[in-house]
Amino acid sequence: MKTIFDRCSELAHIAGKRRATLSIILLGVSSTLWFLIRVVPKPSRATYPCMQAASPIMSGFVLWLLGLTGSAAAFKRANGKLREAKYAAAILFVVLGLILANHSIESDARTNANSLEIWYKPNVPLGIARGIHPGRVAWGHNPHIASWDGKTGSWWEDQFNNQTETDKLLAQTLLRLTGMQDEKHSWDALFHFFNRARRKSDAGYAKGERVAIKINQNNTSSHRSSDEINANPQLILSLLKSLANEAGIPQEDITVTDPSRFITDNIFEKCHAAYPRAHYIDHIGGDGREKATFIDNAIPYSIDNGKVATGLATCIVESEYIINMAIMKGHVTQGVSLCAKNYFGCTNIESDWRKNAHSSGFSQSRAGLHTYSVYPDYLGHRDLGGKTLLFLIDGIYSDKSVNGIPAFKWSLVPFNNDWPGSLFASQDGVAIDAVVLDFALAEWPDAPDMMYSDYSVNESALADNPPSGTFYDPERTGTRLASLGTSEHWNNSTDKKYSRNLDKSGKGIELLYSLVAKDR
């Protein structure tokens, strides 16, 4: 006859088996082996992003395994003590077994990415909204752009990307953002608002003023075209057309750049053929590109931030305006990589990420602690966020991972198992990241490090009095940053309503959706 302790031991095993699915066990074992194989021969590798991504999975798996085996052993010892009539010892082993079993369950919940809990409250706006229409994020959706089947050729090829429809997506998103009737007046409104807010001058664009477009080419190692998720060539060309033809900016005053990476052939050849007098600046130059140079100690950061790069690209510092064109994608250690993260490529980091020092402020605390974030420093610096005329996030393809080939179509309404085909635009760099983070949380709850991924956005919204208590002063002038924009979460992933959608007199974000119709 089985004793209660035999039954407890069996239940502990059953609970462990039910909770630890085969996929979790395989992930835990592979992460542990990968970490040990890489780090034991060379301990410094523990700072690499891939190791930082594997570490919590490994530790969670090991803790779960220890808890599970420990609880089973404790119950077995309790059974033995009961048979020996040593009741006090039996009770102690029962208590120990229950504690270890509970720890195993908690560790398993932390390890299981599919059990992501939403830790935030909806519609609680933070910070002070920015823009002609404060806190507005325009979301353009054109399902007629992206037609790649995921197998044939490359996702960025012209045969899978309709340039005319991409042009329309950009135009309609700009109109929705500004409330104007055409692109020309939209650009004029953006420049006038920027100059009133930043320069205290009611002026539009003036010939000779330079506009830098910061694209995201993170997954490149040469000028050769890459199939990994990088900036969309058709969207960059649409932006160049709009700036030159509608905003009236001379080609020679426009710069397309990723100073820390490479402008690949699929972008350069397309854009240079149409706008040969524009500047194309990347990390190494050559092949028609210009080589980036850097100004030392241009961004000292608010704290002594380890060995993080403190130089800024000269083409960024010498520009009067910046357009920040990020990509809707995930990122290990941070959850997502959006507009605030895109500024990192303006610094004098190495083109090979393995050679970069990984300093504090780039990742949220996995324990949910409020800590210093590097992103308010970028958004608040006079030569980065301080010069940004427009924030754009390319969501035409997107990806759950920071690298790799786009592999995930979207089930979220209105995408309905298709590529998202979207573009997001805002004058508020905090609001746009907050909105696209909500999309990522809804579509990719199992992506790495999504928990507490909104903490850096909230730090930026409350930069004048942040939850971490940091004195944000990226230029070390002695003056604390003001709020850098507004942050909040939508009411739910179906309605996608923010505070200003629910109440026009409210504060926070306004998300305006626009479905771009195909010409008949």
C-alpha cells in the first residue's frame, strides 16, 4: 500500500512532466550545452549577446531540474523516515519536498516562454506627448506591397515589392500623421513644427540644410546584398522621392546612412540610380559609398557606462535634421529593436558586434527592477533625438528575431496570416516605440526577453523623474532632461485604442489606422 509520501513523490513527478514539455527540455539542454561549450574555454564570451540570451534559459532549466529532482528525493526520504517511525524528520522532509516542488513549478513558469504574463496596465499614459497632434502615431497598412512566398528568391526583390504601392503607403501615412491634404504640405508642416519647437523660429526647410536618414543595416558584413532582415530598399527610395520631389530638398543635402554597418547593393544600386547626388555613408565606404568618420566623446552618457562607444558620426552631428527609420523586429536581451535602439548605430561601435563591449543600460532587468537605460540618452541627446524631424518604423516584413530571414507572417488582425505590410510614423519617438512594442507583445509573446521590455520606454517618457531615479543628462551639461514623449499600452490587441482614441481631450497616445486601397 502506498503511503501519502509515495503519492506526493509521484505527484511531484507528474506535475514536473506535465509542465516540462519536450520542447522546453530540449531548449534547456541545448542552451546549457551551448553555454558551457562556448564559455568554459573562454569566459569572456559570457558577455556576448547570444550567451546573454542563453544564460537565463540555462539557469531556469537547471533550477527547474534541481527543484524537481530535489523534491522527489525529499519525499522519498520522508517515506523512509515514516517507516522508521521518525515522524519529526519525516515532516521536515515533506516540508522541504513541497518547497522544492513549488520552486520547480515557479522556475518552469519562468523558463516557459509561452507563459508570458502581461505585467502592465492598459491606458495609463506617462510623460508629455509631442507633435503637431500630440502623441499621434500614424499606422499605414497596405496589404498589396509584400508578396514574397518565403521560399523563392529574396524578400527584398522588386518582383515581391510593389514600388508604386510603397510610395502610396509612405504618402498616406504622412498625410494621416500631419492631417494635411498632400505630401508637400505635410513636409512643410513637419519642418515648421520642428523649428518652432527646437529653434524657436517659425521657418520651414531652407536650402543647404542637411537631412540625414538613419537606416538600420544591423545584419550586414559587407556591401553584398543580404537576405537577412535589414532596411527595405523600396521604402528608402519612396522616402527619397518624397523628400526630393515633394519637400523640395536638393539631392546633395540628403544623406542615407548607417555609420556602423554597410549599405548593401540592393539599397545602394536602386537609390543611387535615381538620386546619384545624394550621399550614401557607411562604415567602410568604397563602391560608391562614402566612409563614415566620428567625433570623439560627442556623447558621454548620463552615467559612466563601461566601455560603450562615445563617438558620434560626423554626418549625423553636422546634419540639421534626422529621419530615424527603424525596423519592426525583436531583439535578444531587449525584447525589441525600434527607434531608440536605432541611434546606437550612429556611435563609433565596431561593425563586428563581437568586438563591442556590452555595457549597462541596453537591457531591462529580468527581475523587474527599474534601472538606468541608455535609450533616454539617445532620445534626449541634442544631435540624435534632438535633431529628429520624423520617426518611422518599417513594418512591411518585420521579424521576431533581430537577425535572420523574415520568417513570421502575422495572425494579428488586420493582417490575417500575411506579412504586416505596415509603416508607422510619429513626431514622438517614445510614443511610436510604445505602439510598435504593443504589436510585438501581442504577436510575439514567446520572443526572447519581452518581459519588462516597456521599462526603457517609460524611462524616456519620465526622463525628468524616471522610475530608476537616474539623472538623465547625456551631454553632461548639468541639466536634467525633460520628458521625451508619451508612453502607454493600448486597451487590448483587438481594438488597439489608446487614451486619445478613447477621449480626444485625454493625454497619452493617439493611434490612427489607415488602410491604403489598391488602385483599380
